[in-house]
Amino acid sequence: MHPGGSVKTRRIEGDLWEIPREGPMHVPGRVYSVGPPAPDDPALQQVANVACLPGILRFSLAMPDIHWGYGFPIGGVAAVEAPDGAVSPGGVGYDINCGVRVVATRLPAAEVRPQAHAVAAQLFRDIPTGVGASRAIPRLDDRELGEVLRDGARWAVRRGWRAGADDAERCEEGGRLAGADPDAVSARARERGADQLGTLGSGNHFLEVDEVAEVFDEAAADAFGLFAGQLVLQIHSGSRGLGYQVCDEALAGLATRMGRFGPDYAALPDPQLACAPIGSPEGRAYLGAMQAAANFAWANRQVMTGLAVRALLHALRLSERELGARLVYDVCHNVAKLEEHEVEGRLRPVLVHRKGATRAFGPGDPRVPAPYRAVGQPVLIPGDMGRYSYVLAGTARAMADTFGSSCHGAGRLLSRHEAMRRARGRSIGRELAARGIEVISRGRKTLAEEMSEAYKDVADVVRVVAGAGLSRLVARLVPMAVVKG
């Protein structure tokens, strides 16, 4: 589509750039960027390719943490008309409902800092980490797993894996997608997930003990239950092997069927954009399985929340009342969801793909939990393990411009291979310890792959979305202790 892999962009305003519509693109591309987009960035070509999706509305969007991914760029957002537009597994990703949650405590971080190593060690003991991690809780039989796939976080809350009784209400979508079809999840996917509930996994997934270092918006921070100097916990993980299998099977099944859906599908410029009409049997089957995998991910983070709270109680020798653990919010950033948005002056049902992007609904929206409705949805943006993370709030501008979407993290700068090469001869663990950050990892390779230099500075990413009005700064978190796979 773009000869030589060079994609032309023009500045719209501030940090917002547009890829003009051309060729088979149905809509223009729009990119929120940290600095001018590089014309040869392959992720820009992916933005243009996504603009060719059947039924796509308004723009193919990319957040400032954009980088190359499978089919869609990571940081990509695409809303398609429902039920006639296309659903694309590449627009969700392999780690379905990879997401992040923040758990607040009533403790001053300064009081816990001397025990940071003991806390990290207890978390590492109690929550299995790394590739293939399993057996945090007893293996689920098929009936129980079906309940998890249907009920999501609510299944875990009912069984006592929680910070508070209202945890599910403080999750995006109440911690479950109602359209989930457990029967659409294959036996192989179920087998992979049966013993992985409550496990962290590897790669960029983490458990982090943080301090609220700075508050930017007192009213929103107060609504979210955050204050300067507070000890909070972040959990970042997804649907583990079950979600990977759901995506892999859907892509394999669609790859040979594109021609039967019509010329717009057959002419897509990248086979990684394999997709199906939302209302087709193939589209319905994928959506049912994807939603069930999303529910598994919510249950996974919810079980880890219960395990993490117990670990803190044990390591710090506190009562539940003294700890005062409470879920602030849980957001997903690899999902396709049926939502209602204003398009061309009227509310319409649309399917919003967010791959490496976070929902950011604004004040007054009834889909935001009641305690937060006056200030907007909490938007949780983790950075890298050596710097900082942010809590933001959704805005009306996001609802108007990006289908209620914002960034999801720092975004990779280096491939894992290149990060490993640059880390050769260094001890990333010792470097972090010298900066007052306790870190425990299943393997040294993970620390090298996940070092700070491998990522954009999340402060730059957040500056772009705040400057564009897509999210509002609420608080900055800094790590005290990190657990990696």
C-alpha cells in the first residue's frame, strides 16, 4: 500500500497525526505520538492496514505507546459497526484481557519499606510465576472451569479470593463479559487453563509494591481512595495459556476462510488481519470464546489479589483491618467489546477492539462505577519496573475522539533480543537494588528483557494522552518491590 514501507503522516494538532486515506483504506489513520512518527515504523503500516477492516468507523487509531504487533499494532484501537462489521482476533491479541489492577491499602509506604524484601519474597512464594506457572490453587475440574469462564472475577470473589466484597463492581464490566460462551472454548484451551488460575506468567507481567509518590488531582485521588505516601499493589497479567490457545485456534480457523466472507475480506492487505463478520457463525464463535477467556483473565487477577493480600498480611504480621486492602479498579487492554458510542450524531452499537489500549470512559457515564462516576473511570497505566506508573481518569474528550480509549503502558522500544544484547555483562537486579527497588524474578533473562531501557518513558506517553485530553493525571506510583516471571 505504501511503497518502500514509508507511511506519510500529517500533523492535525499537537501530538496527533493523520495517515490520509488511500487505496483500500475505508477511513484515515490517526496516531497520537511521542514526537513525529517515523515514516518507516512498521507499526504505522499496521495502522493503515487496520483502516481496511470491513465496517471500521471514523478512524484506525493508535495510542502513543504504539509498537509493532500481530496484525494490529500494539496500542491500536478500531471500532466497527455492529453487527455487520468485522471482528479480528489480531485486534485483541494472544493474551486476551491482559490487564492491570491497583489494590490500595491504608498503610504508609515508608513504614513498609524496611520490609520490602520480605514482602516481595512472600509474594514470590505464594503466587506462581514464569512460563508454564501453575497450581496456585487446586486444579479446576471441567464444571468449575465452566463457571470461571462464565462468571469471571465474581467466581473468585464468591470463593473468598478478594481484597473486599465489592471487588467485582470495581472491575471494568463488573469483572465479566455476559456474552461469554464456555462451550466455544476448546478442550485443549481448557486443559491449558485448568491449573493456571492465580498465576502470574512471564514476560511483561508483574506484581509490584508501590508508593503513591505524587497526587495531581486531589478530588479524583480522593474518589479513588489514593493519597500521597500510600502503599499500593499493582497486578499485571492476563488469560495465560487458555487465552493464547483461543486466539491461536481462531486465527488458524479463519486463515483459510476469508474469501467466503466477500471481496472486502479477501482483499485485506495483511493475512494477520484474518477476521469474520460479527454476526457470522465464525464471528460469534470467536467472540463467545474470547469473552470466556476474558472472564478467565479477570478471575486470574482476582485470585492473585486474594493471594497477594494474604501474603501481605503474613509478611507484615497485620490484621485485615490494619492492612485495609481495597481494590481501586481493574482494566483490560486486550479485548473487543460491544459498546454504545456516538457516531455521526447518534448513539450506535459498535464493537471496539482495544489491543494495548485502555478504556477511558468519562465523568457521568453510567458504565463507570458509582463511586467514580463524578470524576471518570480510573485509567491504570503501568510503566517499567525501574521508573514509575500512573493513575489517570477518563474524559469526555476520549469519548468523543477515541471511542473512550487511552494508552495502556510505556510501549516497547527494544526487541527482547536487543534488550538481552544490551544487558550483557550487567546485573539488572543489582542496578535496581542500588535505586532502592527490591526485585525477585524466576529468571535473569526476564530482568534483561524487561529493563527500563527496553521501554519508552511512560511519563512521555502519559503526557501525550493528557495533552490531547484523552485522560487526566491523578497520581504517580513508584516501585518499592517487583516480582517478575
